[in-house]
Amino acid sequence: MPDLKQRILEIIAEPHLASFATLTLQMKPWVRYVIAVGDDDLTIRFASYVDSRKIEQIRANPEVHMTSGVSGLADLNPYLQIQATATFSTDHHDRHGFWNEKLRSIFAGPDDPLYCVVIISPYRIEYCRQGPYEPDVWIKI
């Protein structure tokens, strides 16, 4: 069985549907779906509008949560519970580095002033499976 980091990467390395939770300015949880992709260092990224509620919420409180791995009842594969901090970037390098042509239906291009990249830095990831169990836990050192 691959090590824990490798099992996590098998879930996040390709673009995937994930739930992304922030806290509103009134300190209420707010969850939405995003299409996210993870890097070898377990950093996760997704595109957003720079003037969206999620960016306003990240500015006020960078503590976030994501769930990745299950896309429906017929797909009860292992999934991840991810505690993290979030930032966002409008830096040329980040926007061009994350850009792909599927984003063109939402943004004019990588230099669109409305486009930013949300950067998720996990500090705790639980790798969860079906059945009674304790999840495998990755913690950033």
C-alpha cells in the first residue's frame, strides 16, 4: 500500500470536485463546490473571482476546510477531510501557472483582472475510508 502522502495525492492530483468551507463575516459556515487540483507538496489550488464572497471571507479569516474524493453515492472511494489556511493570488506567475483553457468559459484569460488563484495550504489531512475506523492522519510538520 502506498504511503499516506501518495494516497492523498491520488485523490487531489487531478482536477476534482471538492467542497470548500469558509466562515462568513458573521462567523457562520459557508460551503461551496470548487474544482481543485493539488501539487506534489499537497498545496491545493482553484480559480475564483477576485471580488467573490469567498475571497472576502478568506481576507477576514484564512482558516478553511475542504472535503475531496467522493463525487457521488456510486463512488464511495476514500475521501479527505482537509484543515488548512487559504490565501489568494493575482500574481502574474500564479495566474499563468494555474491557467488552463477550460477557465476561458469563465474568465477572459490569465490576465483577466477578475481572475485569481486560491491557494490552500493544508496543515491536517484525514484520509477516510468506509466502515468503522480511525482515519489515517497527515499533519504538516
